[in-house]
Amino acid sequence: MPWGRLEAAGPAWNSWGDKPATWCVEQTAKYGYDGVDFIFAKLLQAPKHEYDEQLRQVRATAERVGIDIGYVAHHTTFVSPREFDRERGIETFKKALDAAAVLGAKSVCTLIGDGYYDPPLNVLLSRKEAWRQCREAITEVAAHAAGLGLNVSIELLQGTILNRVELIERMFDEVGASNLRMTMDTGAFYVAVKPFMSVKEAVKRLGRYIDIVQIKDEVGLPTIVNCNHIWFGGGLVDFRETYEALAEIDFAGYVSVEWEGWQVGGPIGVGEPAGVGLADFDRVAQEALEFLGEFGFVPRRSR
């Protein structure tokens, strides 16, 4: 759960949630996907004395079943009025990078937590201070990643200080790291980006940075900050346009069926804490692939 808040996670359980990470790799391969990715917290659930061996086993399992480990996601704290939270967030991101290196993944992604517009840290931090914290944190973790031969992928997201195309461009220019990449969240692009420019124009401008696409449907609320994830086909995302935009830049990165895609898209935020979203991950795995295939998103293994 991002931030540990139930309302930001939708149903608090799913049918794969208590399974070992290696089992999840095998099950993902069973449904025909080319790769699997992990929220870092899933890997941290292993007992401490089993953590290192778990990473080795996850990589070995992926190699055995013939799929990639695309990336690790660790949505952590880079901006905060509480310096100890920020320091802890940066250090845990470095730990996620270390894990990704063991797993053979190419990138670790994050949104810029703990928000700025949502949660509303703007009441506690000036925009100038939040920008400084963000820039310095990205610079620090990118340097750590470079030593491991990895990329750091930053998600453009509506509630954060990096919620516009030009802000991503400016931040990346200021950091100046060659291993800095961007995560394209389809929900964010259709809620936060589209009011200001077309999705195709945005993808073209940011194409040199995009290495991860997190694909899901989204229902927007009256502001770009608020959003509700919803099951494929019930929201605002134009999947055919998304496919065409990526094809036009010859995208060769990783398209991930994002974990939030199975939520119900309720009126109170991103999902329903009452647990009425689709939590059967076997259905999710099968039906997401069927739906996305209608728009051209087809695994290499089945072509």
C-alpha cells in the first residue's frame, strides 16, 4: 500500500497476495506474459534471514520459466517536511536498487512521495523547497544506481510535484544523469497530461526517457489531482491511441499491467477499501491480457 493508507490501496487483499514471490513468477509465466515486476514491499515480506536467498530464487525461477523481471517499483519518500522520513525513503530506494541488481532487472521506478498536491504537502513546504528535495534525492539515488548499472525511472503523477511534461523535462535537465528514465502511467497521462497537451505529443516529447509503461484504466475527478483506478474498459484511457503513440516512438521498453487495474474505481479515491474490487488475480491475469490484446498489446511469446 502506498503510504500505508488503506484508501490509497483499494481492496486490502488479493488472491496472490499471500503467495511466495517465486510462485507469482511461475503463475505470471503460465498466463503467457513476457515478464513480471514487483513492488519492493512484496520482496520485503520475506523473513530477514531468507531475504537474500529469496532474491536469488526469484531470479532463478524467472530464468527457468523464460520470462524477464522487468523492474522493481518502490514508491518511496523523496519529499517531506520530516527529514528522517525523507532520509529513510532514499535509503530504502537504494536497497530496492540493490535488490534489482540481484534480480537482473534493469530499472527501479518510483513516484515522488509523499506527494505535494496529494497528500497536500504544499501546506507545509514551499514549492521551491519541495523541488530542491526532489532534485537532490533523484541525484543521490541515480548515482547509486549508476554504480550497479541500473536506471532510475521517475513516474509522472498528478499528485506530485512532477505532474507535467515540462516539469519532467526540467527536472531531468537539472539532474543531468544519463541513467535517469521515466515511467509513463496511462492513468496519469489521461487525467493529468491530456488537459494540457495530447497524449501522443507528450509521448513524443518524453519518448527518449520512457522505459516503463504502467497500463491501466482511470476515471478522473474534477481536478487533475484526484483519480480513481478502474477495471479495463470502464475509464478514460484510450488504449488504441496509447499503442499508436508508443509505436510511433519505436518503444522497446516494458509495458506492465499495473497492480491497481483490478480496483473498482469508487468515489472516495483510488479504489474501494470495502474490498468490492476484483481481487481474483487469476481472472486479472487472463482478462487483462485478453483486453489489451484487442489494442495491439501482445506478448512476444505469443506472436
